Amino acid sequence: MNAQDFQRWSTENPEAVQQAQGQYQAMLAKSATDADFRRKLVADSAAAVAEFTGKPVPENFNVRFIDAQGTPTVVLPDAVDTSAELSENELESVAGGLVWIPIAAALLGAFVAGATSPD
């Protein structure tokens, strides 16, 4: 799911996004108190997410967790074609019409809701 598809999906599925935020926070909370689960998130993210959600992770769902090491890690946004025209949703987003939630939480929600690939 690319950024535009994800934006469209998250706008159309606010309940799933809200559920995802809760699940994401719960997963992070578990990783803070359960050393075995934390190690599994780092070593085999797909298996850990499947264990946590109770659903198998599709092959095209790639997520990686890293342990904090004192150095911030910044993930760059998807590259975009600067010569292409922006869609209405993209224009609204640039104008502040969309409040972005943590991407990992929303992607987890997309996975849990079964929307890992656009229709």
C-alpha cells in the first residue's frame, strides 16, 4: 500500500484507524514490559505482530522494529513524482485538512482490517 492508497484508506476507515492506534499503543506497551516479546519484535517482526494480533501477516506486509539505541532514526517519506498533479486528497493534506496519525499504528490497523493491498 503506497502513501496515497493508505491516505485514502485511512480517510475512509476512521474506526479502523482508531482501533489501530489502540492496538499499536498496546503492542508498544507490551514491548516495554515483556522482554521476550520485545526481542521477538526486533528479531522476527512479522511473527511478533502475528502473535500479538492473532492473524497471520501477509508476505507483502513489511515492518521492522528496532530497539532504541540513543540515536534518533528518521524514516523518510515515500518519494513522489514532483511533475504530477496533486489529487484533491493530497491538496487537502498539504493545506492541513488531514491530521496524520503515527504511520505504524495506521498500517497495523490496515493489516488488522484486512486492507494490506488496495482494492
